[in-house]
Amino acid sequence: MKSRHERSRLYSILDKYDEKLINKYLEYGPDGLREKLGVDSDRLWEVIFDYLVFEKEVVKHCVRNNSAYVHNLFVEKGPLLMRKAFSLNDSKYDDVWEYIMDYIGVSRGALYEYVTENASKYRDKISSGECMSLRDDLCIKNNKYERVWGEILDVLLNAVSTKAFTHSAFEHGIGLFSKLYNQGRVQRSLRSSRGSI
């Protein structure tokens, strides 16, 4: 890791180009910007990325100005892939990720839409006892999301019970249909045998 002095020197250089960097970040995303800049060093890229994220709040700016697009992407890809797409996997970016989760995932309902659209996948995980990592998958393991977790459990519980009910109702319906069909067949054969007497 670079020393504080080296970092502040680099920040003062980056400050001269911040508008261009921000625009390129918004246009190409983090990986695209790194490629455009030709930065091979992970340490150097970390300094540049941290400058954009923490000093210029580029991620928050991006989310605010493209909220409809980010919302749709969140619903389509889910929180884990969204966090990865923004290059916010490291725990030092937790606060920035929480901003996205609070603004897009919870307030605008993208997380609930994602869970609803993928309920069958999570329902199957719950049914097969593989739900221990569910909160991690949904990026809501923080205690502040207890209420959200409860609401999501309600959605998933409804999906599980709906499947169980649907399966049960289907089996019951097949049984009734079979009985009705068999009774109709017996009555038809009785009528046709009477008619022939």
C-alpha cells in the first residue's frame, strides 16, 4: 500500500483530471476506465479507484443520475452481481454499497422485485435446506436490514407455500377429474348397454 504522502501526491495529480476521470468512469465503468487508462498495477488502480469512490463519490453520482437503469440492472442481475459490477466487493466499500442497497434495493424496491422474480430459485434452496447463505446472496447480512430480511422471508414463505398448495391442489384436482371421468364412463356404458337391450 502506498504511503499517505504518496497517496496525497497522487490525489493532487488526479484532482487536475477529475472531471475527465469521472466522465470516463460513467461512460465505461470501473473495469473499462482501468483499461482505457492502461493501469496494470493493482496498487495504483486501487488508489485511483478509491479517489473516485471516496473523494469524488462517483458511484453515488452514477446511481443518482442513472437510477432507472441501475434499478433495472439490479432486478435483472441481483445484488451480488451488482456489487461486483461496481467493484465494491472489498469491505472498505460497505458504506458505498449500502447507499446503493438503501437507495435502489430497498427504497425503490429493486431487491423485492429481484427476489419475487427469482422466488422459485430461492424456494428450491429453502426446500432443499440450502438457505444458510441466503442473506449473503442478497447482500443484507448487516443488522440494519433485519426488517428487510423479514419482508423477504414473507415473500419466500409465500412462494414456498404457494408451490406446496399448487402441488397439493393439482394432485387433488387430478383425483377429482379421474373420479368424474370414471363415473362418466360407467354411466355411458350403462346407457349404451340399456339402449341395446
